[in-house]
Amino acid sequence: MPVTRNEAIVNALSSTTYPVGMCARWTRERFGVAALGDFDGDGDADAADMWKACALRHPGDRQPPAGVPVFWAGGSKGHGHAAISLGDGLVRSIDMPRSGVVDTVPLSEIERAWGLRYLGWSEDLYHHEIRDTAAEAEALQRRIDRKRARRGVLKVQLRRLRESLAALRS
């Protein structure tokens, strides 16, 4: 079961080292999802596959919310790169700026230092939606408020009907 955005951030911040060149595996493990494999059939299961498998992509959006995966294209072998957004233009990434180390860097630093092209961010990873508990709570509150408002309208209508019925009886 994939973790929430907040849990992914906690997982990313608690990670300090990781094998070099394994950004796709590191990213999916922080979200608690299993590997999908070579999605595009090029012989590698990499960050490029992760991006292509995403259904809820936000291409080119440079303001990813905290707790979502972010992606870049390119690299010497075309594997791309994946990291986790911390919000406010920062990402948690392996190998940047030090190989084998997990650090927090500006989103733009990966483009600048490695020459990769920023692709965007996604609300899902390997067919698993990455839930945002705060957003879910707000949506639930809106539903509750709408139900309360409907009940209030129904109570007013019922009171008016009772008053009309009482007036007819007298």
C-alpha cells in the first residue's frame, strides 16, 4: 500500500545514503510501491519508465507540491532521474550533489548540474495514487458542509410546510 505524501517526505528525509544510480528504486521505495519494471520496453527499469507509467502527470509544472515524485529526462544512458518534492522548489534526491548520498537540493540544480530536462511531477506512481491527507480532509469537510447545508435547507422547508399546514387547519 503506498504511503501518503507526508509519509513519503518523512521517509525521504530519514534516508541519508543509497547505492549510486538507483534513483528510481529509491523514489518508489519511499512511496512504498512495488516496481513495475521496464514499462517502455527499452531494456531498463528506470526513472524514464516511472514517468511514462504515470497517469496523473503535470508536465512542465515547476511548482510541485510537497510529497510527490518529480522527474527529469536525459542522462548519459537516457535513464532520466526521479526524486521527491519537498515543496517550495526543493527536492530530496540521491547522488546530488554527492554520489551515494541523499540530499536536499533546489529542483533546478539537477538540470543545471547534470543537464537533464525537467519533465514534471505526478500524483501517482506505478498506478498507485499518492494521497494527500490534508487535501482528503478538506474534501471530506466540504462534503460534510454541503450535507449540513442541505439539511438546513430541508429543515427550513419542513418548518414552512408545517406553518402552512397549521394555517390551513385554523
